[in-house]
Amino acid sequence: MIGTFADPIKLRNALDRMGCNVGGRAAEIIARPTFAVASQKTAVELVTVSPAELGVTSDAATLADVYARAGQLGFELAAAEVGPQLRLQYLDQPIGEFLIVGMEPIKTWSGEPIILNVANGGAGLILIGQDGSAGAEIPATSRFIFARAHRPAAGAGRVEEAAVLLPR
């Protein structure tokens, strides 16, 4: 569910209240004017998938390639708000799970493109930023979160079986 906070500051404050550690780059992009929250409550259907499940046959792929393959299979980039909202709503995340939010990168004040990662590294629930440049190398076993498109796409059935819907 997105659109439950009036602005990014209230969303960030909720993360602080729950004791979530927000990394420096994640905090910076949440504070950017380009980070937007939905104006009304909206349920978003999310899917997790790895680059390997998208058809990557090498050990790694570029972020641009992962996004292109996901789009070909009917998945959409998630709104940036999905990262912090998922962090607030996915409290039973297994230790060691890192979920990269497939989103349009947001630039830091210095111009570095950043995407979000919802994680439980063992020391608690965290929201961190990572390299969101098109050429960023992503291991084929990484897990991504994309929004499920509400229209059928050619070839989507192959990934359908491998994808795991996240709890709402």
C-alpha cells in the first residue's frame, strides 16, 4: 500500500519511529524534491524476481539489461515510495534477504543515481541506497521488486512460476 503518508518527511519519520536504520544514500534521496509519495492510498501488486529468472545467463547483468528484460516480460518499475513503504510493511523479512527496488533512480545532491534496497542484514531491518546507474553490475542471483502490470505481456508465463508475490 502506498499513499499512506502526506509527504516524504512523514514517511521518513515513520521509519525512524519503527527503529529502521536508513542508510545515508537512501536518506538523501528520500529528502530530494524528486522523491514523491502518492496522493491517495493505492494497493500495488509487487513481484520478486532475479535476473537469472528474467533470462540472464551470465553471472551478472547491467541494471539497464535487468530493467529491459523485466519490461519485456510485462513488469513495471515500482514507484520510489515502494521502498520505504515495503520496509514499513514487511516486518518479518528473513535475515539475509536483500530486495532491490526496480525503480527509476533518483539523483543525490551530487548527481549520483541511486535506487533503494529493502533488507534484513541480520542487525535489523534496513533501507539502503545502491548504485542506480544503467551500467551498474547486478549479480544474477540478486532479488528485484517490480510492480506487476495489469495487462498481459507476451512471455510472462515463464517468469510467473518463479516469481513470488510479496505480502500486502
